[in-house]
Amino acid sequence: MTHTDDLTPYLQSLSLGAWRYFPSVGSTNDIALAWAREDAPDWALVVADAQTAGRGRNGRCWMTMPGSSLAISLVLRPSPQEVSFFARFTALGALGLMRALSGLGLKAELKWPNDILLASKKVAGVLVEADWQADRVEAVVIGMGVNITSESAPPSEGLRYPATAVETVLGAQVDRWALLAETLKAMRAYRTILAEEAFMRAWNERLAFTHEWVRFSTSEGRWQRVKVLGVRPDGQLALAHEDGQQAIAALGEILIHPEEG
């Protein structure tokens, strides 16, 4: 039986626009973007068993070993209203996965802007890219890589943030296709409130390190000790400095707790 046969029972009831499975690809986002430039419909899904050149933020590589992870990219055809909330599409993917994980009894958090944490370690990442035609967004691609088995978590040496896997935290085996199906169901529900305050409440309720002091790397590469206040409606992160002054970050990355660094 092929993985396509395995996947079909999970996906056939989800009303996807279309879906394609690949045993191995360089990047599911590349496949999805190329498909979007052709005729991919809304809710078109790309799934790969292995990924050799997956992308994270700032060009970082995300490897996916066969049978160990989820590597997916979802094509959405946003409405004009949804395009105006483009910064929320990363959280759309993250919230969908976190709700699916909650069904396993796991409480995940979103480390701004795009990392999902379990037990304070990175278990998944989200990368959103857009297909631009002239000056308008024709399609949004939400790519996600999720560490499922212990073999999928990279060794700690050289990592910018410690990693883990769903099965490691859960202490039991996980049906990755069932997790995928639940993630997509949750994403569909969250998309209906993408432009609403309820979406921002859900994002901030799942935001990691809220009201905690962290080390924050600015877009210029400088480290600062700041307190996380929350995510603004435009997707930017509200911060407080030690002198009490507040700031807004459109770019940057939370590295680690100061006391751990």
C-alpha cells in the first residue's frame, strides 16, 4: 500500500480543493507555489514523506526524514479582505496545528513569529509565502514542518533553539496523517474568523513567553533583553524594555530566556 492509499481515508472528507502526495521533494512550498501559479484551487494541499531542502525563516534549511515528520504546504486563494490580514496567515497554520495537538492532550505555544513549542522546545515551524501577480496576491502558501518521531528532531549542536518531537513529549506513537487531518479541520475553522478580534485572542492566548523576559534578536542582529507583551492586530510583537519604554517589532526572533543564556 502506498502513502497515497494511506492518506486518502483521512483527506477525502475534508473538502480539499485538491491534493498531491510525493515520496520526496526538495521543498513542499516550492511545489505548492509552482502549482499556485498554474491552476491550484483554494485549499490545495501538497504532502511529502521526505523533504531534502525545506525552508525556514531567513533561508534556514528544514530537513524531513522519511516516515518521521509532517511536511506539508497548503495553497489558499485569499479574498481581498483576507489579503489585508496577510500577517495572520502564519498564525492560521500554527493555531490549526496547536488545536490538533490539544486533541492529543498536548499544550503547544507559538513562539513569535513562526515556531511552535512543546515542553518549551521547538516541535514545528511555519513558513508563509505568496504568489504575487503584478501588485496583488493571487495565492498564499502555508508551509509547515512538524517533528513527529524522535528521529525527526535534529541534534542540539548548532541549533538556535532546542528541538523536540510530538512522540517524545507525548510518550506514545502518533498517527501523523490523523494529526494532519485534524490540523486542516482546525485551520478551516480559524480561517472563518481570520479578520476578527477572536482570532487575535486565540493567537495571544497561545503566545509563548507572554509577560516574561526574553533575549530578543533584532533584524540588525543585536540582542536585547525585553519583556513580551503580546501580538498586535497587524502581527507585530509588542515589547517592553528594562527602562519601561515600549516598542514594536515587525522583524526579529526570540532566542532564549536570559537566565538560560
